[in-house]
Amino acid sequence: MLESGVKAPEIVLNDKDGNEVKLSDFTGKKVVYFYPKDNTPGCSKQACAFRDSFKEYSELGVTIIGISKDSELSHIRFAVKYELPFILLSDPELKAIQAYDVWQEKKMYGKPYMGVVRTTYLIDENGMIEKVWNKVKPDKNASEILEYLKGK
């Protein structure tokens, strides 16, 4: 897991519409969150929480960027189904996922497998990791970050 105070690795991935998106294209603060899979219960809760807080994030100058290894087509379906107004990036080759060290061993029914650990990085206007939330709770993550941003 990357830590606060280090330079955020550059991301160059396609969004759900096939447009190339670079982390360095953004100014101001950004939230980049990694999630395991589109249309799963936890990931849907997390995405909807960010959706419901989208206006507050925008007012604070924060860009929400969700990243998973799902395809662009999967992201389109996910965004349409839940009316997600923020950027979803597709990382099927695990470039950003591995650069941000969120591809880790997990267990299901006691059996180990590799997967994305739900993690949120707040990246500041200088491209530095300001804060890290790891193994986040899907329904609490968006509000935790807002509390942090508002200084609560």
C-alpha cells in the first residue's frame, strides 16, 4: 500500500467511453478509489454513496475517479444502471492497480486468490498522496472522506 506524502504514480487509462485519461490532466484535489468489481453489492453501495455526495465533492473542488479492472463496456452498464456522474477508469492490465499496490491476496471461504483491495487515495493538487483509506467500508467511505475534507 502506498503511503501519505509520496508522489502518486501517474495513471493513463481509458474511461468508460474510450477516452484516455491521465492523472496529470487534473488540477486541484482528486479522489481516486479502487474497487473490486462493477455491479457487486459492496461496489454498488460505494459508488452510490459517491454519487449521492457528488455535489459536495464538486463544491470542494474534488474529482472522483473510480478504478477497477472491469472493461469499458462493464463501466458503461454500471454507470447507466446507478446514474454515476463521475469518471470510471478501466484497468484490465492492472497497470494502475499494481502501481498503487491494491492488487493483493484475498480469501473467500478460506481459499486464497488475488484481487483488488478496496482502497481510496486522496491526491492533492501537487500530485502527492495526501491521505489513504484502506480496506474501506463501502457505505461509509464517501462520508469519511468528506468529513476529512471539511476538517471534522
